[in-house]
Amino acid sequence: MSVVDRIAQVGKDRVPFSVEFYPPRDEAAEARLWRAARTFEPMRPAFVSVTYGAGGSTRDRTVRVVGQLAETTTLLPVAHLTAVGHSVSELRSMIGAYADRGIHNVLVLRGDPQGGVHEEWIKHPDGLEYAVEMVELVRELGDFHVGVASFPEGHPRSVDLEQDTANLVNKLRAGAEYSITQMFFDVDDYLRLRDRVMAADPEQGAKPLIPGIMPITSLRVLRRQCELSGSQIPADLLDRLTEAAGTGPEENRDEVRKIGIDLATEMSARLIAEGAPCLHFCTLNFAKATAEVLTNLGMTARV
């Protein structure tokens, strides 16, 4: 089943949500991921996605985890695939590996260099330059359902929101069925992006634009995630979190977490009211914070 079909199916009964996992780096992280997966499974998320590390650094783990999710759970897995560091031949091999594991939902991104979004992006000599080429490649290779990334604040390397919007529209025209946004903290940024896409091409604007939400549980972790992704922390939010974290050697995570859960709940409620098709939570392989937000929204039983 495709992501779009699953969202429509779930949406008949309740507001759909989805979650994002990272490939584990060690045994402890592996155990944490599977605890989170088993916690979320009875909540019936529309789908779960598994990221692909910067520079293609988690390629084999991503394939393995996505395959295991498909084989051992009732969850609908979506595999990330990036162009950075890979030749077209390697990308074809990756797509074939996904197909062999029964994975037909793929989220394609150009991807970030190993050092993060602000490092120089260098095309593989035998690779692809743009995400739209990734969409075309995956669609050519079989019966795949393709999603892409979108950026409410604009891509970190973009200086022109209109061109950034045009890039998203081109990916959708090339065959992408939906997009998932980079995490953001101002709902108005999401709504403005949706309006720009609809104005540029109403047909593509009708495709699901899924907002990415990260419940904040640590200021240190938030700073690191924003450094890697290029997402911006609004100044007033940063001030509140900084004050809550305190000035001691260890941040007051309980106070930071309370602000983060409240903010994610408020954002989610407004996004639902504004007609967002699904809520996509960046979990960092933990279930509790997202479960609390869903409980606050009345979308699931307390965990």
C-alpha cells in the first residue's frame, strides 16, 4: 500500500500520524529503536520512515531495519534514499535491495554531506545532482511510491523561496506523490509553503504536504539537530528554552521538555485545524515524548 493510500485510509477514522526512526549505531540504540517500534505499533501510525545517514553513512543499516520492520511488524515502512556519495549504479542496487525486501515506499532526497548541511555538497562523478533526478530514477525502476522532502523555511542552501518552491513542484511533477517537510517550529512557515505550492501548480498543491514535528526534550539535542538540518529556532523560543535549561553544567531537561511537549501539542493542534493531512514526528528513536503529544491531542491511549 502507498503512503497516500494509507493516509486516506487512516483519515477516515482519525487524524493520521507517522514517525521517523534513525538507523541504530550500536546494540543499545538497536534495542531502543525496537522498543519504540513496538510501542508505536498498537497506536497504528499511518507509516514509519527510516532515515539515511549523511553521506550515505548508514546505507546497510537502513536497508536492514526497513526490511525487518516490513517482515516482523504490521507497520508500513518508508525507506530514505539519498544521492550523496553514490553512483547511479549504486543507487540502482539500493533500490533493488529495497524491492527484494518488499519495500515499495521510498523517500528520496539529494542528501547532506557527511559533515552536515552546511558542508560543501559534491556530486559523485557517476551520480546524480538533483533530487528530481532521484524521483525519475526510482519511478523508472519499478512499482515504487515516491515521496520527497520540502522546506517550510526554504532549503538551507536556497536564497530564494520562489525558486525553492519551484524545485518542490518539479519533484512532484516528476512523479513524487507527497512530501514531508523538514522540522520547523512556526506553523505559519508551513502554511506559507502550502500556499506557494498551490499558487504555483494547483494539481501538485493537492498532493499531501506532511509537516515534520520534533517534540523538544533537550536544548543540547535541539541545537545539534538544527545544526545538522539547517532548521531555525525562533528567537523567542530559544530564549524560553535557554532560560528553562538554566546555567548549571547540566541542563534542566524536565523544564525544557515541558516547553517542548506543550509546543509540539500546540503546533499539532493548529496543523490539524488547518487541514494538515498527517503529522510526522521525528522521534530520535524514543516513543514517550511523541506518545505524550498524541495523548494531549486525544489521538491515542496513554503509554
